[in-house]
Amino acid sequence: MDLIILGAPGSGKGTQGALLSTRLGIPKISTGDLLRAAARDGTPLGVKAKQFMDKGLLVPDEIILGLIGEVLNSPEAAQGVIMDGFPRTLPQAAAVDELLTPLERRVDRVLLIDVAEEALIDRMVKRAEIEGRADDTPATIRRRQEVYREQTAPLIAFYEGRGIVTRVDGLGTIEEIAKRMQAAAAP
Ligand code: ADP
């Protein structure tokens, strides 16, 4: 099964993706985690990506498309994958389709975690205090919400056109939301 978790920054994609991964036995792969690791290691990809991440901007597709190819063709992803943080643009969504088709797979479902924008900003400010992520400053938090609205939210209509989007209410306890996610993934 191949799933995409879609949601604005701060919606809980990472937390819920990890729980869903354990419960369904499907690995979760996060481009955000991969990019942060590359930046920490100082690889050429990481150094380039960090310049965009720190500003709250998307890393350009020409960098990300190669990464998505590596992810989807990796042995870890051979039995299906939970995509966390990608695709994030329409070209990335097209790339996912092109990579899955030769594997005789397709995006089975998109779980859209729904949280109002004010609640997101609150959560991210709190997370910033705990985790200290370089891109969790008030200005970049707002920028990332704008980028989501402009570049990533169009994916909702794209996948709704295929009838594979399930909206999950993202307000509640972690466990409540995890139950909703599980029900949405395997209806
Ligand atoms: P969040 O959803 O909270 O923004 P992520 O870890 O998914 O957290 O992403 C953090 C940053 O990493 C993004 O703001 C962006 O700069 C970069 N990034 C992650 N995934 C992608 C992607 N698929 N395409 C472009 N940039 C990405």
C-alpha cells in the first residue's frame, strides 16, 4: 500500500505518520528528515537544501525529484511506503506517479490532516521551544504556511479528482487522531 500524508506544516504529519507506520507495518519516509540529515552531514545536497529550508521555502523540484526517485526505488520502500512531506508540488506528484507506475503501484490513498491555520501556528511556536528547529522561527513559520497554501494545497484538488483523498480531523489527542488515521488508511 502506498499512502501520502498531506497537511500544512505543524499539522502532525510526522507524529501521525510514525504511528501509522508502526500500526500498518509500512515504512514512513520523510523528505524533511532526509534533508535535515543531509544538512547535518554537510553533503552537497544538504548544504544546498538548507539555504531554502532555513528561509521557510521549498527546496527546488530539480533537487527534490532525484531524492524522491531514490526514496521510491529503495529496498526499504519495496512493499509500499507512507510518504511524509512529499509530494509537495504538482511536478513532484507527477514524479511519484511516474516512479510507481513501472513498479505496478499507484498512490492508494491520501490522508489529509485538517487543522485550522491559527492552531498550526500556535503548535509550531511551542514545538520551536522544545525542538529548536532552525526553520521554526515566527517569520519562517508564517512563510511556510503561505508556501503550503500556494504550492502544496493544489495537490488536494489533484488527488480529489482521483477520489482518493480522506480528510482526517487533526484536532484532538495524538491517540484520537491516530485512530482516525488508521480508519482512513484502511477503510
Ligand atoms: P513541515 O511540514 O513542518 O514544514 P518538513 O520536515 O516536512 O516539515 O519540511 C521542512 C522543510 O524541508 C520544508 O519547509 C522545505 O524547505 C523542505 N522540504 C521537505 N520536503 C520537501 C519537498 N518534498 N519539496 C521541497 N522541499 C521540501
